[in-house]
Amino acid sequence: MSPSLTQGSQHRWLLTLLTLTVVLLSLAPSLRLLVEALSDLTQGGNAPLWRVLQSASTWRALWHSLYTSGLGMLIALALGSLFAFVITLTDIRGKAWLVFCFMLPMMIPPQVTALSWLQLFGPASPLLKSIGMAPPLGSPQPLYSAEGIALLLGIQSAPLVFLALRTSLLSLPRELVEAARISGARQNQVWRHIVLPVTRSGLVAGAAMAFISSLGNFGIPAMLGIPAGYYVLPTLIYQRMASFGTGVLAEMAALSLLIGVLALVGVALQQHWMGRSRFGLVGHSGRAHDFSLGRFRALVTVLLVIVLLVILVAPLVALVVSSLVPAMGVPLNADTATLNAYHEVIGRQGATWRAMRNSFWLAGGAAVVLMLCSLPLAYRLQRLPARLQNLTLSIIELPYALPGVVLAIACILLFVRPLPIINVALYGTLGLIFVAYLARFLVVCLKPVSASLAQLDPSLEEAAQLAGAGPWRRLATIVMPLIAPALFAGGLLVFLLAVNELTVSALLWSAGNETLGVLIFNLDEGGESVLASAVSVLVVLMVASLMLSLSLLAPRLPKGVVPWQG
């Protein structure tokens, strides 16, 4: 056998082994969760699953989850559709900045979103105190309610509706619209009879993503619901784990399975309704449409700016103001303004630096490892049969599609005992959070790389192969330089999502292993809202900087890699 054939065979075996390893790591937590949740069913009423299903608190939390997620989905649909239709189809000005600002709430951690809105309303709001509009002391905090939770869930997931709908709108064939115009259809008729029906699948996809995202959200229901005794399924799991520890793992597995089933039912309904769509999008228009707003352009621009001021700017201003006062309830003025909170969290609080170091190591390490895995993995997947490729991708996407609290419980179950053979315990260490991040964010890094690989001309590799270059050399000298921007963008997206993550780490952290998301949550829960505000301001500045970096990189990337770029 020639050396080149031997090298090619080794290359395929190594890539196949990597693919099987990744598939196993993606599937193992979910399988372990399923086994634990369905264990001891023969015990009848004593089985964990039956105990969970017979508990009134389970059904109450289930109803709360469905209500807040459903209402949040409607709010997300209203906001996301407004921005998607106007920005994609009309001649409004400043589109790039409008998109960037609208996408920012999705990238800001949910606990920071909740904290910023809490600082905006209520009798203790430093901002309202400063402008003399604070309600009287003793007034209830309006956000401590189901509707308050739903409002913030809707704002947090509205960009998901925007992205899904914008994809459909950009694929809307220009010829269809132009034909209607030539036939004498008025602008409102084109919108009603062509644009809305043809992009229905985008609306369905966006609504489903908003619902599933809201269903698994922990930060917002925890900060707004727990103080009011209003529990949804993720916060009920957190409360049980915090109160009873690992002794209730079987019941927590059953609760997690319930959330997972709801999420998968949502995905199935999405596929069903999209499959029933009577319209198919047959191309890519290549550029946004240009429905003229005419004399209403200034009015629509003002409307979008007002919405952004309400959902983004006002809460962030309240957050900054709260970080500059000595205590909650003190108005901000020349006499009270102080940077003590920043001095405290940066200079005196050891937990801040520890949490920052942990978050940066976890997020940075996950980004680097996933970047190293994504290129060979995507390279091997492209060479699989279509059916096997789709099955493998579905398994890899499973940890990201399931709510974070489900993945956290699954990882606890999988690693609560020391690893066999090497006898190393991951439970209670940063290593467990790191493994969970690898499983959850792999698909985030893989998709940009796969999209970029699909655009490569195969003749480049064929020419190198004819010149005698082996598979590893082709991967390193031809594929890698061309894919590098997408690989870097995928790693940056992983870092951006992981550095502020809370839903997974809330159940996996232990003393000394706090992350930034956990730190903010714990500070606010412990009554240190001013310090929590200061840390949150620093986090928002970091998120905005990373988003700007990705925006600058966007021109060198395949279309769709950076979510907020057209």
C-alpha cells in the first residue's frame, strides 16, 4: 500500500473517531437524564417520576412556565416583527445601528437585564429618585409578577424573532413583489397578500424559538419570581437543589425531563407548522427591498428609536445610575455620586476577580477547544452521506436546544461519581462547568465553520491532492487559512455566550468556583444591589465591545455567521 493511501486512511479514521467522540459526549448527558428520570417506575407511586407528577408544586410551576413563556412569546413577536419588517423591507435610515442596538439585549445576560429593569422601577430606584418620579416608599415593585417576568422574557427573545423573520424576508423573491406592483397592487396590498403569507414560516420559527428560549430562561424568573414566591420549572429545580442537595437528583431529573419534553414538543410543533406552509422561498434576493415609507419615514424612525430607548437605553441608564450611588434609594446628584461600588468590586472584593478569572478561563478555554475541534469535525461531516450528516448534526445540537437547567442536571447525574479508571471527581469543580460548556456551545462554533466550508471551491483541494499534498497538509495549508475568519468568529461567539452564562452554572457552581453570572445573581440576592449593578455595567461594556469586534470582522465572513449582520 502506498504511503499516501495509508496517510489518507489514518486521516479518515482519526476524523471518524473525533466525530464519534463528540456525538457520544453530546448524547451521553441526555441519555443519563432519561435513565434516571424513568428509573424505578415499577415502584408505582414511589417512583421519582410519579412523585413529581403528583406534586401540586410541579403543575403550578408548569402553568407559570407556560403562561410567562407564552406571553413573552407574544411580546417578542410584536417587537421582533416590527423591527424585522421595517429594517429589512423599507428605506429607513441608520439600519446598521438599529440592528446592533436591537440585538444587544439578546447578548446581555438575562440576570443583568432583570437587574437593570429592577433599578428602573420601584420606590428604591435611584434614577426615579433623582428625577423626582419615584413612587412612595412601600409601593410594590411592579416587575415582581408574572407579567413582569413575561415582559423581560419577551424583550430578551425578541431578537430571535427578528433573526428568523429577517432570514425569510431577505429570501423573498424580488420578482414576486415587482410583478404585483406592475399589476397595479398598492403597497399595503403587497404587504398583506404577498409579504405576510410568504414569510409565515419565519414568523412560526421565530415564535417557537422565543417560546423555547423563554421556557428555559433562569436568570429573569429567578430575579423577578423568587422574591415574589412565583416559581417556574427552572427556578423550582434550583430551589429544590439548593434546599435538598444531591439527595433529590432523581426527582430533579424527572422535572428536567418535563422541561425537555416541553422544549422538544415546541420544536416539533414548529416543524409541523412550517411544513404546512403553502409557500416556499426559492432564492435569495441579495439585498433588502425598498418599500418607500414616504412622509412616514421620520415618524417610523422616531417610533423605533423610542422603542429602543424604552427596552435598552432607559434600563441601562438606570443600571449605571444605581452603580454610582452609595446605597439603593439614594438619588444621584453632585453630592451623592461616588465610584465606591467600582472600587469595592474591583479593588476589595476577592470574589469579583475570582469570578472574572473563572469565567474568562471557562469561556476562553471552551472557545479554544471548540475551535480546535470544529474544523476537523466540520471537514469530516461534509464527507458523510446526507442522512447520516443530518443525524449527527441533530445529536450535536441537542445540548444547545435543551434548556440549560436540563443540561446542568444531566451533567450532575453523569459526573456525580468519580470517573471510572482514572478515579477523578468532576462534581463540584470548574471541570464540570467546562464539560457542560463544551457540550452546550459546540454547535455555536461548528455552524460558522460548516457554512464557510460549504462555500469553498473543491478544486483547490483537488489540485493540492494531485500535487501530492496529504490530507493533513491540505487541511493546514489550504482549508485552514480560508476558514480562519469563520473559525475565529465562532470562537468569539462561544466566548461571548459563555462568559456571562448563568442557567447552566447556577446549578453547577460551588464555593470558590463562581462565574460572573453567578456573582451578579448572588450579589443581588444578598442585598448588595449597588455592587451587582457595578459588576453588571462592566459586563455590558465587555459584551458591547465583543459585539463591535464581531461586526468589524463581518465583511470577511460568510453571510449569516454574525447574527446581527445582514
